[in-house]
Amino acid sequence: MRLERRENVPLSTVAMAPLAAILAALVLAAGLIGAAGVNPLTAYGEMLRGALGSRLSITEMLTRATPLILTGLAAAVAFRARLWNIGGEGQFYVGALTTAWIGHSLALPGPIGMAVLMVCGMAAGALLLAGPAFLRLRFGVDEVVTTLLLNFIVILFVGLMIEGPLRDPLAFGWPQSVPVDGAYRLPDLVPRTRLHIGLLVAIAAAGVIWLVLTRTVFGVETRAAGLNARAAAFAGISLPKTIMGVALVSGALAGLAGAVEVMGVTGGVTTTMSPGFGYAGIVVAMLAALHPAGVVAAAIFVATVFVGADAMSRATGVPSFIADVIVALSLLTMLVALLFTTYRLRR
Amino acid sequence: MIEALELLTNTSLWAAVLRIATPLIFGVLGALLCERAGVLNLGIEGIMTMGAMAGWLTVYLGGDLWMGLAIAAASGGLMGFLHAGLTVPLGLSQHVSGLGITLFASALSYYLYRLIVEVGETPPTIIPFRPLDIPVLSDIPVLGPILFSQTAPTYLALISVAVLAYVLTRTPLGLAIRMTGENPHAVEAQGLNPNVLRIGAIVAGSALMGLGGAFLTTAAFNSFFPEMVQGRGWICIALVVFASWRPGKALIGALLFAFFDAYQLRLQNVIDGVPYQLFLMAPYVLSIVALILVARRAEVPEALMTPYRRGER
């Protein structure tokens, strides 16, 4: 048996890939749920109910999906150009920290201030990824390792700041940064829930990225750089410029995730405010086959698993780490599913 | 300042260097073996977590410490086999597959730990490896306590360096593995199957990574908790580059790194007024600096990250 490249790939095949991958991941994880002595179907039922069963749970799920859309976009934009940005987690935190720091003492009218703070968060994330991108372009240092290591450095830096200069004196000794001013807290999208207008910001970002990738020269250059860097260079595309541009956009998106989370949900920054948004963003991007519209759907899936697993764990006693298992498995199965959209098995 | 220098004359510092280096030595050897065969294994962070959990759990459930190491190596090898399956015959992106393995292996470790172990206020503990005083040698002043009063897995790590260096440079198998990483077509021309060699190297390398993780829970500490690998896997990936893919240099890199780590831990107690996070950052910053210094003259295996398909160029 061998793999043979498909001559044409129907859109329906591409759309089926994530569904098949998710199904496969759920089947594989069912064995682990069974090992906990719980009927997998009961567990999955509880998960769905926990994430989508009531108005409140749906808003919680969408609140969780909001930063995932943005970190997912960050990964998708970078991976398209084969810039392996694994530093979404770090960029999320610098975005959050910058927003809390500036937002604490900013004196601008509410809406303008919110926009300014989002730009500040984006700038911080963009700058953080510009470093590894520069090191790759100038010295040939692999960005995978540098972005990964920066995640650890940034979390320690956040700890340093919130125990030092940015410490919230009103937090009763709890290590937390000063909060953003109340004037810049994002308004609720649904009254009396945590869901805030950051969701609309994230969806708008997906739309903008979609337009940029399909309708602008930069988008074409990005794709060319990812498909075949040498051919792209031969066609007159400046690879360093493109890679740096991609890095700035990708870092900005992850930084925006941090800014939005601070202004919409937490107010201040703690070192545990992200349950791995940066890493989960990679899964989101892959499940979306790196497509911006797909990112929104994939983020909703991942958020459903995470929010649902918490409720399911309370109801059945299955450890909530099953959510991380399902999400990780779906990344691996998606990789295989993507392969079979471009190749088929031949005897 | 004098105090900071005095620390260097402390034998406990130098004994700690070898202890801190041990998981890194296993990890960097494992990553090196995979990359020498042409496959990047970013699963390392998760595989080390898996080894840490599996090794600890085996002992917790009544197995002896060596059984724990064996199970850790086997579970690491199993995760490696999964990575190999995805990246070698299927030729999928080694970056994404590796990250997937890391996410999966960590999540699975935490899940199984929670499922099997009753966790109360403090995590349950086991009786870990005790330092092994080698007769006569451990009585040598200064050098004795530093080199010859380590735990058994530390000696195993040092032996592994020698074995891997020997196998890679002095045996036909080692030549075949290195050739697979440089030019798999030439391997095929010799009548060997490059994909089988790659799968074997990844499984063996991942088993070493599993041992590195197990050292943390069966020798350095006595319990397992989430996030305990703390980026050591990523540091190993950086150390492989720093070591130009050579086992001997990898040992030096791991020791150098462990020295700075052990030193910063002790400096924290001596130097006042500097936030402890700055000290903790040092190892990660250092890894990045090391990468920058060697990146230009790195002799990367030619076929690293290029999947091999018969008849395709």
C-alpha cells in the first residue's frame, strides 16, 4: 500500500476532515472514560449539557471561546507562513499585563480608551514575537524553541510584576496585578452573565484576517512563503519582510487575546489566568485547517470540551483532565485526517 | 560578592550539578538520537511528563524502583512510537505532531494520575533512590561526595552517554542511523530501510526521555505533580543544537546548564533585594543565548525534518 496524491480535493472532503478527527478523538477518549467506570455516552451527554444546556452555560462557553478564537487566529496566521509560533501563551500574558498596567491609570473616554488598550495589548504581543522572528532571520535560530522558552520567561516576569511594581494593594495579599479602570471594562453582551463584547471583537478579527489573507498582497506573500519559500523568493517576495510581517500580526492577535480577557473577564492579571489559551490556540488553528472562519468554529468546539468537562467531572467524577486529552487527541487525529484530504491509499 | 564566590567552593553545589544534570542528560541524548536519524521530536516535554508519572506510579503501586524506570522507559517508547507512526510512514509535520504528542502525553499523564491516585492536601510520596556511595571512591575528599555519592540513575545517565557515543560513531548501526539523518536515499541504496531505522531511533530516544522524566519523581523528588517537568524538555531541544548533535558535547552542555541552575538557586539565598523570578528566568534566558551563539555554525543533519518516501526526491 502506498499514498497517492489526490488530483482534486472537493471542498466537502476538507470540511469533513475536522468532523472525522473530532469523532475519532471522542471514540479514543471513550476508552479512558470507560476506565474510570463511567459510561462514555453518559459522560459526553453531561459534557454537552454542561456547555450548552442552559443560557448561562452557553454564555460561559462563548466567554471561554473568545480568547481561543484570537490565539487560534494567531497560530493559523503564523503556521500558514511556516512560522512556528508556539509562544501564544507568552504573547497572551504580555498583552494582558500591558493592558492592566496602562489601563489602570489611563485617562481617556471609555470607548476610545478601550480601543487604545487593545492596541497596547496587540503591540506588546507583536513585540514579543518580533524577537524570535528576528533571531530566526538574523542568526537562523529555530523559533520553536525560542518562543517556547519565552513562555516560561514571560510567566516568571508576570509573577515578578504582580508581586512588585504592579501589585494590587487591595487584593489582600493575593498576587494579582492592579485592575484596569472600571471605565474600560468591556460591556456585557448578555446582561448578568460574564459574556462580553470581546466575542464580537474576536469574530471581527477573524473576518479581517480572512480578508487580509485572501484579498491582499500580504496574504498572497504569506501563503507563498509557507508553500515554497525558495519559489517565493524567486518570484521577488522578500522573505524576511513577509516573515516579520506575519510575526507582528500573529503576536498582535495573541496579545489582543490577553487584552480582551483582562478587560472583559478578569480585570487584573494573575499567573494562572490562562488555562493554556496559547497552546490550545494551536489545536484550534489545526482543527480549522488554518482557515480564519474555521477558527471560530474550532474555538467553540474546544471551549465546549473544556467548559463541558468541568460540569461532567462534577457530575460523574471523571477527572476533568479528560478535556485536555480530548483536545490533544483531536490535534493528532486532525493531522491524519488532513493527510487523507490530500492523499489517498492505493494498493 | 565574596559570599557569591564562596558558594563555588561548596561541595554540595557541585554534587547538585550532577543531580540537576541527570534528567537533562537523558533528555538531550534522547532528542539527539531522534534528530540524528532525521526526526525532530517535540514530544519530549510530554514524554518526560509521562515517564515521570509512569515511573512514580509503578513504585507507588508496589513495584520496585528499577521496575519504575523500566515502565517509564517503556511508556516513553510507546509515545515515541506514536510520534514515529505519524511522522515517518505518514510523513506528517514533525513540528505539529511533536506538539500534539506533548499535549497528549501530558494530558494523559495527569488524567491517569488523578484516576488512580487519591490526592489529598499533599501529594502522596514514595521512597526514592538513595545516594549510592561507591566503595573507596566515595571516600576521596571533595571529589568523592561530588562524583561518587550520586543516585543509581545518575550513573546510568553517564553510562548512556558513553554507550550512545560508541554506538553512533563506532558501530555499523550507528553509521546507518547517522546516514538516515543525512541522506536516507543512500541508506536505501545500501539495502537498508531508512524508515525502520528512523522508527527505531525515535522509540529508543523517547525511552531515554521517559527515563529523564522518571528521574524527577523517583530520585530528585518523591512525588508527582502537574507541570513538574518545567520546560526541561524544551531546554534539551536547545541543548542538542548547542551540542552540535554530539553525545559528548551534549553531556558538557547539560552539565554547564545544570551548573548555572544549581548556582542561581544558591545565589537567591545570598543576594538580597533581587526578585527570585529573575534567578529562575536565568536557565531559560541562557538556553536562548546558547542557541544564538552556536546557530550560525550548527551542523544540522541534512535530512532533519524531511520525510522519506521511497522513489520520491
